[in-house]
Amino acid sequence: MTERAGDRVAGKVALVTGAAAGIGRAIALRLAEEGASLVITDIDAAGLAETEQMIKAGNGGANQPPLAIAADVTDEPAVKALFASAFAARGRIDILVNDVGGGTSGHIWEAKVEDWDHIIRLNLRSAFLCTREAAAHMRERRSGRIINLSSGAREGTPWTAYYIGNSAYSAAKAGIHGFTRGVALELAEYGVTVNAVAPGPIETERTGPGFRKIEQLEYGPIRATPLRRIGVPADIANAVLYLASDEANYITGTTLSVAGGR
């Protein structure tokens, strides 16, 4: 049976990292719209509180109130405490979305080792720590969805490479692609699917000003994107919703590009 609009993840418990703003916030709101009970986390407690209020206002009390837990998901004890709190409050986790990421390292000839280490930690360590906790639980239940955020940068981003450089981010997001594939194979026999979404240029509170500065340049994001537009967080949230839903129950180990054809 195909789900109706509004119930595509009804009754599911979803944990979304990086939910204080941007793509993470859009994902949390979209899953809540479709009936999920949300556990949201971010290191930005103030932004997380705003997302919590938006979820409450948006679903009109139809679902359980969201559980907001401020945490640094690159820290192992913090991640263990996060999942312990989520399990205590909700009893299970059906959907994990690893959205935490970002960082800038500059051109390779000027990149600092501390920036490289920070970006790898932020993007890869966070996904590893959260996935490890969720996987052990989902494996026992023989059910679950894990969705990681990769990026078009995993194959190099022209406007970034030419104008600011950020090979560390490309390496990290390529790592997410390989991590997703490996974990998907490990968990397949237990009925747990693991996929990734790879955004192209997406305008958020953080990226918007930068895009405005370079959008008309020769290698700018609009000219380099066949659909000739910069995406919005809802484009990514819709893709995540699809992979989290029963409609995608025969898809695993896949990185879905949501990049306007780039």
C-alpha cells in the first residue's frame, strides 16, 4: 500500500543531527510533517530550540513533542549519552539522519593540518559515532533506516576549487560515500538500509551570502548546474524523506545525487 501524504513515516522515531539550521532543520521539519516523532540534536543549543518550536508549531500536537538534545556528535561520550537519552524517551530509533558536516580548508598549498583534521572529524567521525550506536540497535530489531549526507563535493566542486579550495571537504564527503556503501553491506542481512544523499549547491543561512558573490563567475554554481538554479533545503529534505520511507525499502548502499544535474 502506498503511503498517503502526511503519513509516509508515521509512527517512526527519527533522530536528526545538525538540526539547528539549514538542511538539518529542513529534514527534521519534513519528517515531522510526515508523521515521525523527532529526536533532534546539534551543538547550537539556541538554534536547536528554534527548530523544536517550529516542529511543535507545524504538526499541531499530532505527534509526540520533539526531544531536543544539545550535543557535540564528534565526541564519543556525548554521542553515547545522546542515544541513551533517545532510547530512554522513545524506546527505539527507526531512522537516523547524519547531517552534521561542513568546514573550509583553503587551497591545498595553504591548507593547515588542523583544518584538515577538523573537517574529517566533523564530517566522518560524527557519522561513524552516530551510525555505530544506531546500527547495534537496528541490527537487533532487524529494521531501520540510516541516511548520511554526502555532497557533490565528493567528486570535486568547480567553484570551490577555483576560488577558495577545499579538498579536505571533498575527501570527507567521498569518505561518506564509501562509508555508506560499506555499512550498507554489513547491515543488509539484518533488514537495515543505509543510503546517502549528495546535495549540490544548496542555499542556506550559511551558504547563501557566498553563493551571491560568485554566482555570475565563469565557474559559478548557477553556470555549472544544468538546471540553472541553486537548490533549497527542501530539495534535500524530500530526498531524505523518500529514503526513509517504505517506498525505498529495496534501496541500500546508494548515494542519491540531488544536484540539479551537475
